Amino acid sequence: MTKDQLHAACLALPGAHMDVQWGDDHVYKVAGKMFCATDSAYSNLSFKATDIAFEALTESGRGRPAPYMARAKWVMLDDLAAQDTAEVADWVRTAHELVAAKLTKKQRSEIGL
């Protein structure tokens, strides 16, 4: 997956926006809450995962527990360019859904969910 493909996939999700944080990391959020993040070179990707996806990705070696966020079931992919575009887009969509599901009804309504 390329930088442009990831950026487009993230911003196509309802209410999604990107902030630059922690120096130069690109953090994608919905209603101010992170659902995925990457470095400025888009060489890696961290995202919120379901319990099953977290176990499958980390146990298979395709991903690893994300630094500082593993306890919240975040996965890090070290080589974004080597990943399948459709598969990553699906993981990002799921990450967005997991985070958006915890928003208040008012917040969800404001972003069209």
C-alpha cells in the first residue's frame, strides 16, 4: 500500500481527519480519537484491531503489538509498502468502526453515523 492509497482510504471514512503529532507522525482520527497512525514516510502503520485480528496478526508474525498501545489491541505493520492495499484498507475501516462505536450518540450523529 502506498502513502496516497492509505491517506485516501483513511480520509474516505465518515468524520475522519489527519493530524500531525509527536513530531512528524500522521495520526488519523474520528471525532478526535485515533484509529490509525503512521510515520511521516508512511513506512509503517499502527491501527486498532479486533481481538481476533490482533491475535492472528501478531501470532503469525505479519504484525507486532504496537508500542505503547498493545494493551488496547493495536497492531503495527513494519513495512506498509509490502502490504495488500485492499486488506489494509479493510483493517483501517474496521479500526475506524471500532473507535466510532465508542463515540456518544451526539458525536456519531455529527459525523453522519
